[in-house]
Amino acid sequence: MGEALDLPRNEDGIAAAAGILKQRFGEKFQTGQSVREQHGHTTTWIVNQAPDAVVFAQSTEDVAAIVRVCAEHKVPVIGYGTGTSLEGQVNAPAGGICVDLSEMSQIVAVHPEDLDCVVQPGVTREQLNTYLRDKGLFFPIDPGANASLGGMTATRASGTNAVRYGTMKDNVLALEVVLPSGEIIRTATRAKKSSAGYDLTRLMVGAEGTLGIITQITLKLQGIPEAMSSARCSFETVDAACQAVMATIQYGVPVARIELLDEKSVEAANTYSGLDLPISPLLLLEFHGSEASVAEQAEIFGEIAGDVGGSGFEWTTKAEDRNKLWQARHDMYWATLALRPGAKGISTDVCVPISRLAECVTAAQDKAAELGLLAPIVGHVGDGNFHALPLIDMENPDEVAAGAAFISWLNDLAISMDGTCTGEHGIGQGKKPYLRRELGGAVSVMEAIKAAIDPDDIMNPGKIVG
């Protein structure tokens, strides 16, 4: 179980900074217990460590002013978007000031001819795609939650479309960032490529707010495809489903989404979303392109699936049928919780080379059974990433211990397979013990970068390194 970090507090500095910020921001400065606890919210079992105050910023200048005050008094600063992170990224283990960016929610500019846009960090992915729909454009990164784009950038988010469109690191062109000193910088321009100096954009993407607070994001966009088709296919085993995935990728089928649900996840989806899928490992797929190409892609996949024993293969271009399937996939967290009412769902993720995927998923199922855990598995398997969601009775110490042992074992297994302890959840507090096991001396380089940019360790302390 995730224990609270015990970091020293700067009581005098926090009191001084809070007094200055209260005077400047008035009602936008909040210290109520419920507000503070909300902003230390964690959707995992890591202990909630609330900030001392929350400031609702409305502009880059607001953020810079907050950071300058905190820098002067050496007070921690924690950025906050929608609170959907999964590894304790928004906790305040040393107290300090939380900067809520949700009111910075303007879509600053859209450049259809260049396929890019500029947004503030509080814009959510659903908000952006609703705005873009009439322009024939969309932003493809779709983590299950309606997360803020600032948070998605800070955690290097991914989602079901990553196999075709990549992750946030592939779709961010430039950033505006407030550094720990309060200085405002731009990391790049709107040019689609550049060889101008260090790649500061990629440095900030995935830094989880430990190097600065993102206040503006320039994103790549995609044209809405002429046609989309979705397909589903059941398999006797997870291994067979993964073999179909590998063959599809190796064959060069330009699949947009390819998702795995194990038996327990299918059972949960049937009950929660009113589906009638066979209770066996399932692949859900989506293809983008012209009407002819999406039909061809679906048919090719059907042949591949048949070769490894797939059954019940169906595909459709009807929007209502596609939406029903993908809504069920996005509702999997809630559907899985319904399998065991009252239990806490502890979502964890790993990512391995696709050639090791079947072995890793099967081993995870076997390990959960050995420990007596109900731990359904879903995955963005086109890139080797999957999630396990152990359902834990938090009042049962033996079960809590078993859940912690499972997650630790799974992280180590992925690393041993030349994979990673996290494909998209990030490190935060929860995955810190595994980062050095995975990357060794590279973590010391990260620590040196952190120390150079943030020598007083005020930016989201206790996360990733340190």
C-alpha cells in the first residue's frame, strides 16, 4: 500500500506565502479542508496529503506571480488539472500551495491549415474535440478520463488511439512554462520540426510538474477520417488474442485502436454496459481511412484472427454500434468496480515489448489467482501496454498486502522483460521505487536536471526523483 511520504515542512515560509497570496487573490485563495483534500485527491490507495491552500489561477501571469512568491519563501508548488492522475501526482507531501488551473480553459487559437491549435492547460480533451468537430478536426489522445490537456501533457498521457497516433510526447509542438523562479519561457514554435537547441518541450512533457507549471500548449491535430469501422473478436485464450495483435501489427495493418479485455473484464462490461459478449478474451479494434480502406482493414484482421482461432468476428461502420462498444471500453473502471461493490480498485499499468505481451498478461493472471485476488485486465495492446485493476477490501490487511505484493511483482516482471513499470500512468509517488530498477544511472541524470532547474525543490516535491 502507498504510504505517506514524510517530507519536512517549511512552516514559516508557508505561512508567509499564504498571507501574501491571500491578500493578492482574495476569494480565489481557498483554505477550506474539503477543497484542500479534493486537491490532494488520489484515485489510488496512496494516502491523501492535502496542500495548505489552493489558488485558482486565471492566467499565466497569475501562475507566475504565485510561483514567484513561493520561490521567495521556498514553499512547494503543486499544479492541478482535474485530479485524475493515478500515482499520487497531485499530493502535497511537504504541504505548500496548489495551483488549480481549471479556470485557464480557453482555446486560444486553431490553425486548420496547419493542423494545430493552442490551448490553456485547463481545457479538457472532450472540450477541445467538441470545439473542433465542426472544423473537421480532432485531437486523438484519449485517456479514459476527461482529463485536462495540461495534466495529460505533464504525465505524458496515452490512451486507446496511441497505436496509430502516438502519445502526448508525439503530439505536443510547444509549451509555455512557468519555471521554479517564476520566469515564463516558450520551449518551441509552431514549426512541425526543429533542430534549434535542446528539446525542452520533451523535457517538460512527462515531468509531472517537477520542473515547472505548463500554462499553454500547442498541439498537433488530425483530420476526422472519412470513414471508421470497429470490429470485435473473441478468443479462447489471452495468448491467442495477443498472437492476433502481433500479427496485425507486423502485417502493417494501420489499426487506430486495438484493445484487449480478459474474461473478467468482458463479464464486467456485459453487466455494466448491457452487452452480450462471449465470456472469453476479447479484442476491440477501430480502423480509420476511406470507406474502402476501413472495410479492407477489417477484413484483413478477420483473416488474421481466424488463423489463430478467433471466433465471433464482427465489424461495423454504424456510428451508434461503434460508440456503444467504445463507451463500454471507456467505462471499464466503473464496470470493474461493480464486480465487487465496496472494494477499492487499484489501477496499475505496465508496458512490455509486444513480443512479450502474451507472456506478461498470462503471468499476471496466474499471479493474481495465486494471491487470491480479483484483478481484471484491459490493455492498449497494440503498443504492449496493459492495466490490471485489483479489487481490494481495504479493511482486510492480508488482502491489502496481497494487492501490494501483486503490483510490486508486476512492475518487476515488466522491467525484467525489458519493459517499463508504467506505460502511461507516470511515476508520481507510487512508482518511484521502480524507476531506478528500470533506468539505473539515468535517474541520477534526472536528479541533476531537477537540481539545476529547481535547486530549492519547490516544484511538486516528492515525485519522480528525490
